[in-house]
Amino acid sequence: YSFTSPTQLYCWNDANYAGNIDAHKSTSLYLFYLNSFLLSWHSKKQAMVV
């Protein structure tokens, strides 16, 4: 096994504020990559609107 490039960890996140027209809730998302491989992701809709 030959390793020629450095290992890099990337994190990407985004949010959609009040993007749900019916409920007026926001959604957030994050993605973690190690080089070009997706390691983890999570998406969540806001629990309540105040």
C-alpha cells in the first residue's frame, strides 16, 4: 500500500431558515468527509416554532 496524498477532513453545513412553508420550520444539515469519502451526515428539522 502506497500513500502519496495528505489526509484531509472536511465539514460542510447548511441551514434553510423557515424553509417549510406549511410549518415555518428550519432545517439544518452537516456532512463530514475524509478526503472524498462521506463519513457522517445528519439532517434535522427544527422541533418547534416560537
